[in-house]
Amino acid sequence: MKTLEILDALLEPESERPSVHRWRGWLRELSDDALRDLIEGLVAACDRLADPHVEAKLERALPILAERLANAAGPNGWIVASIGTLYAHTRRDANLANLWLGWLAQLGSDAALEAWLDLVRDAPPKHRVSLVAAFSPLINRLDLPRWFYDRLLRDALMHAQTAAAALDLMNFHVRRGALDEHPALEHTPRLTSLLEQVVQRLRDIEQGRSPAAANPAVLQVVVADSVALVVSLCDTLAMCNDLSSADAIAQAMRLRHRRVQCEAAAALARMGTELGRQRLIELAAEPVMRQRVLAYAEELELLHEIPEQQRSDLALAESQLALWLADPQRVGLAPSRLELVEFRELNWPSYEHPVGVYLFRYYYGAGPDATNNIGIVGPMVHAFERDIGALSIEDVLAAFAGWQAVHEDIFEVSIAELRERHPQLIATRECLLAGKEFDDVQWLFAGSMMGEWILVGAARLANERGFIMLDEQRVTWFASGTDQEMTGEWAYMVYRGRRMLQAFNDDFESPN
């Protein structure tokens, strides 16, 4: 494919979005000179980079292009200026901005590093979730020049969205032994003052005094940036062992945010203070903090001081679910209470050996208004948005097994496609319904499990709505009852999980 054709594929919003495989094939064919022409063509058309369709295609192609140019013959210093121009015409709240920075970091020359620092200082990216793309190529660069760290301390700390990542990068390199001393050692008074300011900002938010509280979206960003920065500052100051910062870290530990409390307590414990050690041990009682606390306790040789019941497999499983639920992309809050519903060792699909499977009922709120549901830990950590609390334990397990099942021989097709493939199958299977009192049967789709076809349909039985599954030998009925959220897809997922768990476990029983 020629350079102009690739440019058109990138820059025409209405053109198709090629797969990663196709991009790799196209770019592999280009000569080094053609690659340079492609970049120069992008620069010439840089005013079109803000189009969301163009952004999406560049996000897919850019890592492949960077990889291809890394292997190009001859010097490629010319590309630094080109990336700077392309970055300047990219929306800073787009993921693409982080990818341009990541490319500069990957180039790694002094000119590229200086350009990276200039952009982070003057026009920092705003897409927080993908900020790792801008920093990740630097993580394993253990030979970065000292001037880079000095500028990082000065420039990246100017902006909330990059400050924490900059400190984390330095802390990682110190831990890996790439630096004889921490670059922040001479800057601890400034960092301590910054910590005090950010802690006060979080305290104002806790007490409802923050101007950001008027806008939930803004407040969410302020809290996320502030928490990340407090965590990184506590770690940095502890690594520098600056005892004069202990009071500021202790103030952070008194905030209500549990992650901040944990990181501040660990920092104080590293500095040898009893206050931090004691609070770290106390936090092990809270499931959402337990795994992090145990990791710090092991590092600080305090593990023996954590009560044994908080170090058990059950306690760790409880902690895994609490952390999973607290993720902002899920519920966003830790549950107020968890209780074990069931523990079994089961042969689970795709596992060679039996797996310990924990089912927990988790609660949000207290009293009669508390909401609850069931989550799983073991072969996966997961919970459904829909309420599964009324299902039998076997069907709860089956729901999770069916949800997780991924195999090239497990798939679904429409009824029309099934008729094309197997014209007589539906009529043959419907013979199984003879003598049964199903009414209003409407076939929805068909599922294939390792070569066996299962018909899935909606029906009524004794005036009750539900779903039927017809496999080669039996009819399986799912009564929806009062569950208005039940669908054919959900019922089939549970059915699929039942079949799989029965195949792997002789003693697994579930309703017909």
C-alpha cells in the first residue's frame, strides 16, 4: 500500500477503521523514506487531528508506526520536531496526546527527552486514565541523565495530572538502584509544603468547604489528583527519610480516605514512628485495605503483628472482592459489610486443578434499606450488576462459570442462521416438547457448546413466563417468576455454566 493511500486511511474520517493486523502489514511494507514521507504528510495535515474519527484511527496505528520507525535505518532525530507539531494540534484531553508523549519517551535521545519535558511543562496531557502511556517507556530506562530528574521535579510537579506520575517514576528508579540518592532529597521542604497544601484541600472537601463541590465532575477529578499526589508525596518523603515531614504525613493519615490513611501510615512506619506502625496494623481489619496493608507489613517485618484471622485465605479473598467493588469503574465504594455464603473446591473450566471458590454476600448501607448481592472470588473476582441473591447456590456458581466461559467452540447464532446450517434441527428438537404443557414458544437464538446445539426460547408454563433450553436429550426450564430482568441470554448463560460445572464435577447438582 502506498504512502498516500495510508494517509487517506488515517485522515479521512468517513473511511473504514482498519484492524491492528492490517496497519502492521501496511507499515511493514513501507521503506524508511516512505515512512518519513508518511510522518511529514501527517504534519502537513495536522489541522485534521482533532477529528474524533481521525484520533481513533491514529490511536490504533501510532504504536505500530512508532515500533516500525524504531527499526528504521539512519538517524531519526527529525521526528522529534514532527511529534512536537503533531502534539500541538492534538486535543490534550484525548488519549492520542499521551501516545505522542510515549513515542518521544520511547525515542529516548536527549533531544526527545527535552521535548517530552517541555510539552509536559507547557501543555500537559489531560487524559488521566491513559497517562501511563506517556510515562511507561521511561519506567525501565534506568540510565536516564540526572538533569532529566531535576527538570522532572521542577516541571512535572507544576501540574496536578503529572505530579504523582513523576514522583512515582523517581521512586521506582531509586528502589531499582538506578540512583545513588533520591533526586528529591534536596527538595523535601518544598515537597512537605506541597503535601500540607494538598492535605488541606482534601480536608476542605471532606468538610464540604471546597469550591469544587458545586460541580461533581470537577470534584471527582480534584479528589483523584489529590489522592494520587498525597500517596506519591508520602512515599517520596519516607524514601528521603525526612523526619521533619512526619507531622505533615500524620495529618494525611488523619484524613477519612482509607487509601491515603494506609499510604501515610506505611510512610510513617518506614520512618520508624510508632504512630504509623500502629495505624497500619489497625487497617488490616478493613477488607478493602487488607491486601495493601499485608504487603507493607511484610516489607516492614510487621506481618507477625497482624492478627492471624486477617491473614487467612478467607480474609484475603474477602479483601479481593472489596477492592474489586471499590474500583471507580465498578461500584466505586467499598462495601459496608461482607459475609461468606459458600466455600467449595471445584474443578473449574480452564483450570488444571481444583480451585477454591468463595461466594460472599456484600452489603451497602445498614438496616432494612441496605442493598446486597453476591460476588465470587477464586477462579475470578466478579459480581453482576443484576441481583442474583435469590438464586440457588448452584445457579449462582453456574452464572459465574457461564459468564466466564470463552472458547472458540462456544458461541451463539441467530435462529435464521441455524435454519440455514441445519434446516431440520428445530423440527427434530421440538419433538422433545411433545406432551409438555409449554405455550407461546418463541425461539430466540441457538447456542453451540463444543459441537452440540442448544435451542433457546421464550415460553409460558402454567401461565408463568420463562425460558426453555432444548439440547439433544432434555428440556430445561427457567421460570422468571418475579425476576423481570431475566432474559434468554441470562438464562442460557446459567444453563451453559450448569453444563460445564456438571461436566467437570461429578457431585455438582443443579435444578432441572
